[in-house]
Amino acid sequence: MDGPSLSIIVPVYAAEPYMERCARSLFGQTPEDIEYIFIDDCSPDRSVDVLLRTLEDYPARRPQVKIHRMPRNSGQAAVHVKGLE
């Protein structure tokens, strides 16, 4: 099988207060064949910084994490489409 068996797409916009808890919950999952796709929809806060700082506690997960930044704020529908690409 090519690629992971499970992909999780996480839209990121103004999620700074929740990002660490979200990331820890995701990275603590037991499946190893999983990828995490975080799509930053031009968040006005430090959500991605919190994500990156939290990821430091899960070095084995780093290869499974993809972080994409939208060129402009596009809304959840466009973010999900980007994640599916």
C-alpha cells in the first residue's frame, strides 16, 4: 500500500487556545500508519507556533506531519479541498 492508511486534516484558524490540546490528542494516538495534515488558513494568532512547539515533544511523529499555509484566508471548504489534494 502506498502512503498512510489514515489521514487527518486539521483546519487551523485562530486556534491558539486549543492547538496544544488538539495536537497532543492527535499525536498520542496509537496508529503508526497515520498522517496529520494541518492547513493554516492565514491564522491571525500563533496557532502554528504552538503546533510546532508541541510537536517537539513527539519527534517520532514529525515525518507524519504536513503543515500547509493557504495563500490567503479561504474558509473551511477551501482548506478541506487543499487537505484532500
